[in-house]
Amino acid sequence: MFNWAYARHMGGQLIFRIEDTDASRDSEKSYHALVATMRWLGLDWDEGPEVGGPNGPYRQSERSAIYTEVVQKLVSAGAAYESFSTPQESAERQQAAGRDSRLGYDNFDRELTDQQKASFRAEGREPVLRIRMPEEDIVWQDLVRGEVRSAAGSVPDFVIVRANGKPLYTFVNPLDDALMGVTHVLRGEDLLPSTPRQIALYEVLNKIGIGTGAPQFGHLPLVMGHGTKKLSKRDPEANFDTYIERGFVPEGMMNYLALLGWSLAADRDVFSPQEFIDAFDIKDVNSNPARFDLKKCEAINGDHIRLLAPDELAHRLARVLTAAGLLPADPTDSQLTILRSATPLVQERMITLDEAPSMLGFFYKADDEIDIADDARKTLREDSAAVLDASIPALVAVDEWEAQSIQQALRAALVDDLAIKPKFAFGPLRVAMSGRRISPPLFESMQILGRDSSLRRIAALRQSID
RNA sequence: GGCCCCAUCGUCUAGCGGUCUAGGACUCUGCCCUUUCACGGCAGCAACACGGGUUCGAACCCCGUUGGGGUCACCA
């Protein structure tokens, strides 16, 4: 999202690439889900899957031929070498040398003779290919963190091609960036420790005529969940589908997410995608990790629902109501008219779109199908029957069936004549209309339902009281 | 454990040497509005991790401590 905002702000090109080099965990399904999520959020890209571009294909699983060719060049140039050590062997050697076994590979195979290689092959071992790391410090100006330095020797030679000949992400990520002319890379802080080896690789590639050296990096703060660990892709809290299903709106989600590590202004935190783009600069992103706070996310989402044009909101609510089975896939005109009238009533009270069925459901039920919730029935008192009885003639007498007149008539009949407090006068009517203790504004709801329907609902509740 | 990153209210943040008795938002509490619930309005609780420097002056610069995080794969 920050890559998108930065590209849009700067007038650059956003390249979207699918890094699916691990056949065991990438699937067509996860690819489609990923693209759908990007689209839902409102992100678009100038090059990538579905839109194409001059540097395609954009799925690494379709770029094998390119990789094979580059690997051969790297080997010929002496930048990559065959390595036979198993992780266990490396760990044992580290330990034997008095170092921590977690240090990993120890560059042991750098100068293997042809004879040694042949003997490993005779054992049935197939080598991986590793890149030789340079002997000097690697330093770069991080767009978020400033100068970052990695001491010479602190990063071991790393694997670029598996024993089975398949290339690894650590290799094809920088390779594709170089091939595709990527100038800026904004990514999570978790990639910070692997940046030195990527920079080393860019330089090696540059030497064999690919690319023009390393792009600029900006390492973004990680987002943590309720716990103290980074939110991982598999974490339920990080599952976008959950938020989509819960009725978060894309504008709200983008707004909230942007606030994790960035802010628009000192005294303002609700903004549109366009305002985000206009104001975004990678230099303003701060480097400390943020925690995902559902409550704030919801509050921002509610604000965005309020910001929507009522017709637009009605449109989105129709889909939610359809999904909930309250509306057909192709609603009738009268159903849509009801929805358009009712939308302003709920716009001020919704946090997420998935509240629509419970808030608006009663508009779409038959008058004799209103279920009276238990907690709603409990609010009824001895005088509720009298309230219902008195409200019927009052409503029959209303001249123009419109919220103001309805309110006046009921106030006169119940609050004035029966001397019942508004809360207890209108409460039973609310229950009659909606079956609930809490509902959208009563008189407006009655206006939308119409006089006949309102009267029938009152009668139905009245009957069930005895 | 090695290496690296980070450090302002519970949370997200503003702050880029003096305008900071540290601002905003979310959460929470109280009040107002009110036919319910919300929305809205007002008020309140609540932070510069600690210790040294540098400086006339430090939340802001430097060092250390502590704490948190990341990373050390033939995953990405």
C-alpha cells in the first residue's frame, strides 16, 4: 500500500510481481485471493498480472527460462559456486570452532577442488549454488531508517539455486528488480537483514551486464497483533477476508492501515485515498513497529461509512442484505426504494456494513413474521397494551403519513393523554415495528413501512401480549 | 546466543534544541443532546523507559543500560 501511495504520489510506475517460486506453498487459489485483496483495497498497478507490461511475465513461476540463463552466466563469471555442505555439517563446524551453531553456513565450500566436488557427487550429493559475499562492509541509505551498515563477514554466502535446480526467492527477487528496472523498494523491516546480500547480488548482476546496481530501499515498520510478535500472513488477525466479510469498507481500511507508521497531520486522521496519495512521502514514515488496534480500525471505518454518499452506501448495503438472504440478488424497485429511504437512518449508527441485516432486516419482513426478541419483550410493561391500543386510532387519524406528523400524533395520544413517559410510550411501538429493543429512529421507520404495515405490526404485538 | 532495528499517554501518533505546565485520534469515565441505539458537542483520566554526557537550554543530539522487535532455511 505504501509502495502504491508512493508511486502514485511521485508519478512513478507500480510494478506488481508474484513471487511464487516455492511450488509447495503457492497455489492458483492463493494467487487469485491475493489479487482480489489488492483490488478490494483499491490498489492498482501499472505493470503486473492481469495488466501486463514490458517486463513480463510477472509471475516468477513463469520466468524459469530467464533464471536458468542468468544462473549460467553467474557460474561462468565465478560469482556463484557449488556448495555441498548440509545445514547440520555447517552447524557442527561452527560449534567445533567455538561459535554458535545458529550462525549457519560458514563459507566452507568456497574453494572446493574439482576432486572434492567429484567425491561429494560420488556420495550422491547434489550441490546448491551460492553467491560469494564481498569482503567489505555494505552500507546503504535507507529511505526510512537513514544509513544502515552491515559489517563485512557478517552475512554468509547464500543459496541462490536449490539442489534440484530451482531458484530461490533470495536470488530472483533482486534479479527481477534489476531486470524490471525497479528503482524503489518499500518492504517490511523483516527484510532488513537480508538487504546486504541482495545489494551484493545487484552488484554481481551489474558486472555481468544486468541492471544498474541496487534500487533505493525503505524498510517499513512491522505490524504486530494483540501479542508481541509480528502479524504473519497466516495469522487470523491478518486475514483480509475476515475484514471484508465483517463489512469494513476499503477506504476505511486503507485509511487505518496508512496510520500504522504514518500520519497525515498532527490533528487529523480521517482521509480519503486521494488525500493519502497527495500527502504521502516515504520520508515521513516512522520506523517503530505498530500494533493493529481493531477498535481504532472500527472507529475509522465508521467515519468512512458516514462520509459515503447515501446512494453509494445504499448500493453497498444492498449487496450485504442480499448476501444475508434478506434481499434477492436482483432487488425490486420497491425494495430499493425502502433501502434508499432507510440508509440515512443507519448511516450514522454503523461501524461496519455487516450490521445492516440486523439494523434493516425488519423492513423486509412480512408484518406477521416479526420475531420479538426476548430482551425486547422484557421491556414491555403493564401499560404497554394500553399504549398499543391508543396508538392505533391516533395513527389512523394522521393526515399526512410522514415522520413529523406521526410523532405529533403519538405524542399527543400517548405522552399527553395517557401521561406516559416517552421512553415507555414509544418503546412498545419500537418493539412492534422491529421486534427489537434497539432500532433505527421510530417515526422515520414507520413512515418507510407505511401506515398499513405499521398498524398491522402494532396489532400483531398487541395480540401476542394477552 | 551473534548480527541488526526500535523506544512519547493502554494503543496509533504530532513533535524534527527554546513556542512542551508535550498536541490529536482510538479506548475508558462523566455531562449535554435525545423516542432506543448511535452520531454530534463538552469535560476528564493518561506519556517523553532509565542513567550519563553535549548545550545557556534536550522529548528532540551523543554514549551506555534496560526493554521490545526482527533475523540467522535448499520459505518468502
